[in-house]
Amino acid sequence: MAKKCDLCKRSATKGASRSHSKIKTLKRQGINLQTKVIDGDKFKICTTCLRTMDKPVRVKAKKRKPAAVKKAEKKVATKK
């Protein structure tokens, strides 16, 4: 199984770590792959693609007023 993003086809890159004496040692820098199930199919998706995917629309909850504000509004309403 390839370590490649199924959406953007991005794969690992080469990097070099350098010692104090400047000796270059090549290393492989893998990408951050996450396995996600989308519409019943499993995909390996990199985190950059995950961030840019369309997110489901969330319904915002109504903000509740603190109890102190509710009591103050009741007092004002009863005085009138």
C-alpha cells in the first residue's frame, strides 16, 4: 500500500539531517496521512486536504442568558 494521498496524490519527500561536522544523511519525510470513511469508502487523506474539504453545515445553538440577567428582566417587567 502506497503512502500517498488519495485526493492530491502527494507523497513523501526527501530531506537531509546534518551533523555538527556537516555530514549529510538523507532521510524520508512522510506526509501526515489519516484514514477516513467518506460515503462508505475508505480513503487515505493528508491533513492539508482534510482541512480544505467541505465541512458539514452546523446549526448554531441559541445563546442562553445568565440567571442574573433573567431575574433583572423579571424585576423590570413587574415594576411596570
